[in-house]
Amino acid sequence: QVRLVESGGGLVQTGESLRLSCAASGSDILDYVLGWFRQAPGKEREMVATITTYGDATFVQYSMSDRFAISKDNAKNTVYLQMNKLGTEDTALYSCAAVEATPMGLITQAPRYSYWGRGSQVTVAS
């Protein structure tokens, strides 16, 4: 069973950048597909990005694809979410999730993920 802990969130101004980290323990992230999701107050949780076990394929939600990028460092057992040009609409709780790898590769649906971190709050001020 993998445990996930997010870090790197905080309060930033519009236009600034943040890099979120999700450190995994208890298991090798090479065995998992990893994803980032976010949920703003009063809104449904939405997929942000996902990455395959070896990082050879990624998906970033289209509305964020020009500003956000997902990556991983298997040696550090960590997955990252680089967020640039942040706007107030990006204010949310960002959570990391993992699911055992399957031949299907990338997984974008939240219910399919088995393991979740507690999240890291990102607040963007105008």
C-alpha cells in the first residue's frame, strides 16, 4: 500500500508559479499510475494531470495544458505538478492520487484511483 504526502502549496499572486510535490512511501511508484486532482470550494473535484509509471506518457487537462506540467522522479519516489501563470481560478485543494498500473496506461477518472493524499492548498490572490 502506498502513502502519499503533498507539499509545496501556499499563497501566491496572480501570474506567479508553484511546484507541488507528492512524496510516496511504502511502495515503489513505478508500480502506480499517478494523478493530480483539485477541488475548489463549492465545486466538484476535477482532474488536473496524470502520468504513467515510467513517465513516458502524460495528460494534462486541456484548459491547463499551456500552464501546468506533470513529471516524476522515480529515484525520489516523487511526482510533481509545475504550475505557471497562476490565476485566481486555480485556487483549490490539490491532491495526489495513485492506482496500481494497468495496461491501460493513463487514468483520468478519480473513482479509479485507490490511494489519496490529504492535499495541499493553493490560493492565488489577485
